[in-house]
Amino acid sequence: MTGMLRMRRSRGVVSGFLLLLLGLWGGLIAFIGPYFHYAYTPDPGTAWTYTTARMCLEILPRAAVFLGGVLRIIAAGRHIALFGALLAAAGGAWFALGTVLSPLWNNNVPLGGVPAGATVALRTVEQIGFFTGLGVAIVFIAAAAFGRIISLPVEPVPVAAEPVPVESAESADTQPIG
């Protein structure tokens, strides 16, 4: 049974590497974005500032996507690779929906703040690059990886044939003929 769950490790390298990169981007852009005037309020000018909002909306999903990418790269079994893809997809979904759902537990105030760009175009790019577009891209890659794992043919494990007992010549002579 365990042989049926095995797969080549190279099956998840590309998707795992992309998930690693997107996970790193999602977790680090909040901290290094202010250097490039690419940030969110309430403190858009300060880099490397930790807040609860960053923990809930950026660091935790980043960890899920990053771990999912690592699992996709190192997995030799389908169950580990599937778990990595699902974990990355959940992190990506949280990137996309976390700011939308955060008012439910934060007194009707979005946790992430608002984009700090000076123009509508820059605010749109910040929203896409920080949360929505990033989450959609992660979910897409994780879903494609999940589908690739599921679509692999199941290779049966070769079973050793049972030896057929051979009757000896002596036993054939002693048996009555019918």
C-alpha cells in the first residue's frame, strides 16, 4: 500500500519553489515595503514594525504558504505533497480574504489598514501586491499542484508470486488411480 503513495520528488519542485517565493514576498513586503513607498497604514513610513495585524494577515499565512512550498519540494509521498498543497492554498486564501473578514472580529475595522499610495493606481497595486492578487496567485499554484498530484496514475506494487507446490514422483506413485 505504501508503494502506491510514492511519487518522484521532482513532481513538486517547480510549484514548491514558486510557493516559497510567494510566501517570502507575502511575509516580507510588509516589513520592507516602506523603503520603496509601498506600504499600508497605520504606519506606512516605518519599516520592520511588528503589529498584530501583520501577524494575523501576513506572517501566519506566509508561514503556511512557505511550509506548504517546502513540503511540496521534499515530499516523496502523495499524502505529504497533498497536505503541502492544501496548506499553501489555505494560506493563499487567507491572504486574499483576511482583510475582508477581519472586521468580523475587530469591531468593524479592517485589520490591515488601507493602502498608503498617493494615487488610485498605486493604492490598487498595493492592494493586489499585498493581499488579493498574492492570495489568488498562491491559490492558483497550489490548486494546480494539487491537481497534478491527484492526476498521477496509481502504480500497483508488484506482488511476489506464491510458489506452486510441485508433487513429488513418489507421492504420484502411491496415489490410487481413479
